[in-house]
Amino acid sequence: MMIKRLALISIMLVISQGIYAGEKYPQDVSQFIEKRDQCDYLSGEISGEPEIDNARNLNEQLDKYCKGTDQLLTTLKLKYKENKSILKKLDTYELIECTNNCSNDLE
């Protein structure tokens, strides 16, 4: 029951974010927004109890949606460094995967 509910919420979130993001940003930025918003949502669903999280398949979902987003965020910020509207949106996301010498500042 909980897995079905989580799946339905996830699908609705992805669809709604995709429609909104697709109208306003280039495709690569829209795809990042969809993936990262799903990652952020799933991160908030972690219970801290491995048995529950494993049963809900959260670790696999986190890998699917979160892995690689730091590098993609950095790449997009460099690519669109002259576009203030896109940078403003990208600045709402933080680096989440790094462990050493991480900086969200690009100059």
C-alpha cells in the first residue's frame, strides 16, 4: 500500500515538474530539474531504518535519481553562466553527493 502511494506521488511529481520545467527552460535543464526534484523528494522519505528503506526500495531509487546530479549541476551552471534566469533556478539546488572540497561557487 505504501509503495503504491509512493509510486503514485512520484509519478505525479515528475509529470508536474516536467510540464512546468519544460515550458520555461532548455531540455537539459528541465531534465535536471525533474531528476533532482525526485531525488530531493525521495531523500525526505528516508526513515533511517534500513529494513523499512530496503522494503520501500529507497536506496535503488536514490541511486537512480541522485547519482551524478552534482556533476550535472556544475556542468549546467558553467554552460548557462550568462543566463541569469537559468542560474537563478540552478542556484536553488545544493551539491549533495560530495564529501571533500566541495564548492557550489563557480567563477
